[in-house]
Amino acid sequence: MNGADALLATLVANDVTACFANPGTSEMQFVAALDRHPAMRPVLCLFEGVATGAADGYGRMADRPACTLLHHGPGYGNGAANLHNARRAYTPMVNVIGDHATYHRQYDAPLNSDIAALAAPNSLWVKSAESPDAVAALAAEAIIASFGPPGGPVSLILPADSAWLETSGEPVIAQRAIRPAPAGEAVEAAARAIRAAVKPVLLIGGQACRAEGLAQAARLQAAGIRVMADTFVSRQPRGAGSFAPARMQYFAEMALADLDGTDLMIFAGTTRPVAFFAYPDRPSVLVPPGCRTLTLADRAEDAVAALGALADALGAPREGPNQPLLRPDRVPSGPLTPQTAGLSVARNLPEGAIICDDSVTSGGGIAGPTTTAAPHEVLGLTGGAIGIGLPLAVGAAVAAPDRKVVSLNGDGAAMYTLQALWTLAREALDVTVVVFANNSYRILNIEMNRTGAGQPGSQAAGLLSLGDPAISWVALATGMGVPAVRCETAEEFDRAFANAMAEPGPRLIEAAIP
Ligand SMILES: Cc1ncc(C[n+]2csc(CCOP(=O)(O)OP(=O)(O)O)c2C)c(N)n1
Ligand SMILES: [Mg+2]
């Protein structure tokens, strides 16, 4: 048994059984050891941003970490944007980063870098296994750290000699920490504050937006408290049978207008909301002036228990409002827009589907009608780094092979990590990819105006347009083995989407929207 075996044995013993990998020479021992540990499923990703985003999607759906296999600092660096997103989704994930043999580092060979420094900002925990005997215990430590609570990515650096040298020893089992229940005073204080408030709002995020949290939050809504969810949520049930909280608006002035008159904001599983960006003369903090704020449960605490206790304390009904099943009964017609596409998604989405949302300005068209679609779940962009919609879908489909996965992407967003299409085909994953092809970074055209940067001239407009040359998503997808169709009308999209929902396997729909 060598160090790589020790690592795989401990990962598998702790139920870490998926590895999204892009290997190099320093990882050859790990790759070879995969043959001796068949319980680990290796998934080749042709760019590290795909591997890290896939591990995020897997972790969100499985509630336990996948691992990645990354090559030195540069491999890690390529995966950093989606690790940033995963950190802000609090997703458990174990990055295994191959490094030079310990004695080789001193020679500063081309791939030498300060991996620990690179990994630190997006890792809850970073350590290097400096000997093969250290590997198993550190792997268990890494897994524990990734669970938090709240969870997040961790990074285990594996020098090549620690992987190839012999070691003995059993796999180490990690004990997962549980979320502490919030203090009784927090619940009592929240109940008191709500009784005294005129217009209280409960803001939920993270764990509070999962099914159990939503059910408790719905009880509070039934008791007269307005419940809102964070703008971007890691994983949230939606559709028939789920409580649909209002959402914090994206733009600061709209958020504050929506909150007008609110005199109390209580946070569960999240913190005080802030604007996504600063704009000249616009506020950063999305709490109305004079409004009191109070934390019921922070991100590490058991927000579900806290919401339940608060609902009990306020004598809320046992059950709150749930969404009905109301599917659009007619095929939408006319030009294809995000709105007509949303109707088609709502009509055809199967029960249990998982939507991976990186659809930027097209998202609003889908969100509305799907609130009464068949029950499904949505994985959102928690860290603002676009290019997650395709990788998330890879990981979600590996974690939940019996569920249909739908990946919704802006054309700009999809171009960051389009290599994921190849992995979808290679692994025959049941994923339908929609690319909203408006040939534009549309949101940035809106932001150009909002930031007061002025009207774009031809140079500036060129940086916001994807139209010249136009990207053929059908060519890109078929070139990587994914069957694809382009739709230009609402009817065409409805048919293509219905077909994709009816058949298993990867599909891409290029939605040509104006
Ligand atoms: C990693 C990363 N790089 C750049 C950006 C800045 N950015 C935000 S939205 C956007 C363009 C989105 O375009 P697209 O996906 O086509 O959506 P659309 O606005 O057209 O709906 C860019 C480049 C970002 N958020 N993340
Ligand atoms: Mg676009």
C-alpha cells in the first residue's frame, strides 16, 4: 500500500466516492491506485473549472463531499472561480492537489508554486501530507473540516513522494460535527421582537432554504411574518408542494423599495443582506433605515430547529402555505423569449428535476412560471462567478442519477466551462442543457448604464457583444458528442424541451432569443 492507496482508502471509507479529476504527472500514483479502489468513481473533466464546479454540484445534492484531483498550483488556479462559488454555497468538497516530491521543491522546477497560499482563500482547511504516513489521518481531517458547519471546500496537498512511498495502516474514519441548535434566548428574543414589530421580515438562506427549513418558514408566513429568501441560494426546492418565499431583489433600490416600511429583519441561515455591487449614490446595505435586525440562527447553527422553535413560540399553525400544481396548459407561440421558454420549462419539467441556474438575464423568465411546476430543486449561483451552470449539472447528475438535470445558461456564462459538454457525453449523464443565445453579455449592457459609466461607443460595445462571430452551440455540442438543436420560435423550443425531458441522456438546446 502506498500513500495514494491510503488516501483513496480513507476517502472511500468516509463515503467520498466521486472524484472529478484533471490529472498530471504528479498525480499518476493516485490515478493508478483508482484501479485498486473501484468504489471511487473517477470522472475526467477537461478543465479544472469543470472539476471544481462539478464537485460543488455533487456536494450540494449528495450532502457529502466529492473530491477533485487537481494538478499543482496552475490546475488549482484554473478551478478557483468555481471554488469561490462553492465556498459561498458552503458545499463540502475535498480538493486533492498534487505537488512535486518533497525533496524536489527546492529546485524550483517549472510547476513549482506556493499551493497552500493559492488555495487558502477558498479553503476552510489546507494542509500538505509531507509523508505517506500522514496521508490517511490528514484525509480524515480534511473531510471533517469540509463538513463545517457550515461546510466548504478544503485542500489536501499531496506531494508525489507521499503518494508513491509505502505506508501501512487502516483508513481513518471522520466524525462529522452536527449543527448546534441556537440558544433558547435567540428564539425568545426573536419572538418578542416579532410581537413588537409592525412589519417584520424573516430572511432565510442556506440550510433554511432546504425543504425542512422552508416548511418551518412557511408556518411563520402563516403567522403573519413576511418570509424572504436570499437572492442566490445553494439549493432550494421549488414548485408544487413547496413554500415559495419572496426573494430579495437583485438591484439595491428595488430591494429597498420592496422592504419599505419593514421595521424588523430576522435572519436564519444567512446574514444581513448587502447589494451585489456598489453604485454611485446607491446604498450598500439592504436594510431600511431604522429597521432593527436580529440573528435567529447563523450559518453554522441549526436554522431548521430555530425556525421550528420560533413558529412554536408564536403559536404558528402546524403547516404553512404550499404552492399548487398549475402548469401552463397551452404550448406558447411566437418568438422565443425567456418568458416563453419559462412556460415550456414549467409545462414539461418532470417531478424531481434539478435545475442548475446560470442563466443571468434569462433567469427571471423561468423563475416565475416554475413556482407552480412539478416539484423540483434549484441550484443557484452563490458566488457571482459565472460559468457554473454546466459543471454543476455534471456533479448533480453524478450524485442523483435517477433525476433529470436541467442546466440553464447564458451564452456568455456557458462559454467559460463548455468542456463540461464532453464530460456529459462521456459519462452519458441525464442532463438537458439550455443555452440562451442572445449573442451578448446583456447584463453588462444594463450595468453600463446603471454604473453611470456612460453610453458605450463602438470600442466599449465590442466588449459586451458576442455576435461577431456568432457562436454555434449546435456545432460546439455535437463536436463534443452531445446531440443539439437550435430553436428560434416558442413552439420549436417547447417541442425540443419536451423531447429532451422524455428521453434520457445529454442534450443541448440553443435557444435563440432576441
Ligand atoms: C468569472 C466571472 N467573470 C466575469 C463576470 C462578469 N460578468 C457578469 S455577467 C457577465 C455576462 C453574462 O452574459 P451571459 O451569460 O450571456 O448572460 P446575459 O447577460 O446575456 O443574460 C459577465 C461577463 C462574472 N460574473 N464572473
Ligand atoms: Mg448572453
